[in-house]
Amino acid sequence: MKKSIIIASILVLAGILVACAARQQFPSGGPGGGPQSGSAGRQTGGGASTQTAELPLESKVGIGILKLEGTEQAVDAEEAKDLLVLFKALKTLSTESNTAVDEISALNIQIKNTLKADQLAAIEKMSITMQDLRTLTQSYGVETTGYSSGTSSSSSRSNFNGGPGGMGGMIGGMMGGGPESSSSTKATPNAAAALTISRKAAGGYNLTFADAIIKLLESKISQ
């Protein structure tokens, strides 16, 4: 009887010691290295404002047009006429439910191809940081929450319809897949919303700064 009591006591004591040892080891290791990964995250976040935004050339041409102002590579009046049509088309088509993402991408390529080689070379060399983007959005009053297509869409649509006569033919050719795109987006509201987001993403910073660029181009033509 005494032996049974002694053995039971030893087992209970051993269990207590094992539990205490486990409690001491858990905080020191930290589940998944929590504290260490937290400090690393803060370091990464701290340097975010100085990071360079890696943008494809087609997407940052609009930023380049704005930043080239005051330099020898600035857009001239002749280029402004062609670019104005394209940027108005970009802004208008981005709000149309039957516009395919590929059409937005094609417009960005046309915008890029409208510029001269030396202008594109200068834009490609531009090192655009996150701080540069914030400064530009503040300077031109651009909403950083996304491209606004509310009250401005009707005016941009009317401006576009009154654009150069050759534009209608170009849009007709680009909209060849329109009906299919329209029927697919009407399947569910979520699909339509996803396509809207995709169109805006495809527009890149050309679409983000479209209003500011259009205003600049119009001023060059009126001079």
C-alpha cells in the first residue's frame, strides 16, 4: 500500500515538473518567431516611402508627360493633339461596362508610341518613388482612393464624342469584342465589379492622372 502511494506521488510530481518546464520554454522560443518578425515588419514599413515604384513604361508615360514639362523633351502642340484624343478615350472607355481590359492596355501602348524616342528614353530613366507619387497626386488634386468616374464621366464622354473625326473609326475597331464582353459582365454583379477594377488597374497611372494630363494637353493646343 505504501509503495503504491509513493509511486503515485512520484508520478504526480513528475507531471508537475514537466508542465513547469514547458511553460518556461514557450515564451523564449515564441510561436513562429513573433517578436522578431514584428520588428522586421516595422523596419520594412519605415523605408516604404523611399522605395522606387517599379512601373512598366506604358503605365508611367502619363507621369512622364507631367514631369517632362519645363524640359527640352516636353510635349509640343502637335503631339498634344494626338495625345489628347487618346487620353480622353482612355478616361471614357475605362467607365464603359463593355470595354475589355485588352482595349485599355492597347490604348496605353498607343499613348506610348505617340511620343518621340528621346521622350520615352527620358521617361524610362525616371526613378519614381512612392513619395514622388504622393507629391504628384497632391499637386494635381488626384484622389488616391481610386479613379473617380462619377460626375466627370458625362463631360469626358461628350468631349470625346466631339473629338477628331478619325477617333470613331479607331474605337470601332477596338470594340470588336464588345458584345461578348458585355454579356459576360452581366452574369453577376461581382464579375462586373471585378472587370471594373481590372480596367482601372490596366489603365495604370495614365488613367490616374488622366484629368491633369488632359488639362495640360488642352492648354498646349490653345496656345
